[in-house]
Amino acid sequence: MLNRLALEMTAEEFKHSILVFKQKLYRLGLRLLNDEEEAADVVQDVFVKLWNMREQLIQYRSVEALAMTMTRNVCLDRLKTPHRMVRLGHQSDLQQEASNPELAYELGETTAIIADSIRLLPQQQQLVMHLRDVEHFEFEEIASITGMNLNHIRVNLSRARKAVRERLVKHHNYAYQGN
Amino acid sequence: MHIREIERLLEKFYNGETSLQEEAMLREWFASAEIPSHLASLKAQFAPDLEKSKAELPDEAFDEAFFQLIDQHEKTHKAYSLRKMIYAGLGLAASLAIMLSIYLEFKPRTIEDTFNDPALAYEEVQRAMLFVSSKLNKGMEPVKQGTASFNAGMEKASDFNKMSLIKNYFKIE
């Protein structure tokens, strides 16, 4: 009975200190997998793993960075499995959706362009840009999540930001000429 | 903020060298200030929630589903360990039964002395002997009867001896 009580308290603590990362993990999953259902599945998967190691979590300096690292690893594993080939069709659907003018209007045209151009970046650039410009992680945290060194991170980030800028400027000029 | 300062920060930004604070400053500037036309195209890149609000997990529903899943995991784990314990118990019982039967089959058969008191042992032996002798006497009765009729038969058979007397008689003759 006492044991059960202690367990419930840990569940409550887990909910307030660990499950609160869910949106961040989900956005990272979505970024890497381009599939809402699978991203949600990955997040649950990561939380189950964290739950099973809940006694050791105190050893980690940042459980958030750990959770992000695990999410990244699970996503990359899933990208490697053969059944992903089937799901790639789903991904291109999503890309088309993003380029769909109606949806673009809803999201705000330029936001859609950004989403689109990020999606076209190489995976490492996408990952670094997502962690920095969407989630605002410190470079040290990005290093621990991605396993890249600081210099490599800066180079990737710079390339990604410039690529997005290029798309935006092109679109702006096109819109300007169109008027 | 001076436009020169913004341009300097932008250059740092595109080289991947700005700090988080500097990036926050840029976002703030693009959100509030009158933006000169040559920088207007960049505004979207400094939107405060770059693609963030697009998709979200349902907060409470997710937590509930998660703890249900955990409960389920732990229940199946418990059921599994209970089953394992039952199997272990059955295995233990079976191996004990086998060992016991092997022991009973092959144990050395020694005749054990059941009496500690010599007097008592003597009495017991005597009792056993008496029992045997009484049975023996009883068993001797039919034997006696048998020998009696045998002797009777033998007496009659002794008449044959008379034949030799006759034979002797004729020899003498």
C-alpha cells in the first residue's frame, strides 16, 4: 500500500517535470519524420523509456536535452527501417499540402514558405535550425542533442539560415514584380 | 535600436554567431519597429513562433493515455512474474518428487535393530520362537498321521520277508 502510494507520487512528479516536454519532443519528431501520427508515437515511446529509467534521471544535468536526444535517436532509427518507404508517400502529400495555396494563405504565406524551405534542407541543417530558431536551445545543448561539435553546428546553422533567407528574398522579389 | 546595429546583428545571425539574447532582440525588433524596405523580406524569419503553433499534442489527453499505457505495461509485467513464479514452484515440486523417488528406489536396505533393551529383545525372540514351535507342532500332526499309515503299510510289506524264509526253506531242501 505504501509502495503504491510512493509510485503514484512519482507519477505525479513525472507528469509535472517530464511530460511537460511533450510539445518540444513532438515538434522535433514532426520535423524529422514529417508524419503527425508517427511523431506522436515516438513521443510516447520516449516517455515510456524515460519512465522506465525514472530512478536514474536525477543523474542527468538536463533531462530535457536527454529527452530531445532520445527523440532524435528514435526518429533516426525509424527513418532507417524499411517500412518507412511506404510512408514516404505520406510525406510528399504533406509537402504538397504545404505548397497548397489555400493552406498557405491560412498559415500566412511567408510562414508556409519558411516551413517549406526548412523541409527542403539537408537533415543536419534542418535539425540544427529547428533546435535553435524554433526551440531556442543553447549551442551546448544542441551539441549534446545532436552529437555535433560547436563549429559544425554554427556552419550548419549559418547555411540553413542563409538558405531560408534566399527563399524569402526570391519570393519577395517575385511578389514585388507580380504587383 | 539603430539600423546599423540591426544590420550588424543580422550579419552575425546569418553566420550562426548570435547569442540567444541577440536573437531575441532581433525578433523583438522585427515584430515592433517600422521595418525599412530592404529588410522587409526577412521579417518572416524572425516571427516569434517560427512554425511552432502549427501542430500540437493534446495535453491532458496525452498524459492520460500515457499513464494508462504505463499501467498496462506494469500489469502485464506483474502477471508475467506471477506466472513465472507458479512455473518455478511447479518445477521445484516436480524435481523434488523425482529426487525422492530415486532415493526410495536406490536407498541401501539395512536391517535395523529395533530394540534397545536386551531383555526386551530376548523376550521378543522367545515369543517368536514359541510362536514358531507352536505352529511347528501343529504342522507335525499330519506328518505323524502320514508316517503312521506309512508304517502300517510297511508292516504289511514286511510279509515279503516271509518269502525269503520260504526261499531259504527250499534252498535247504
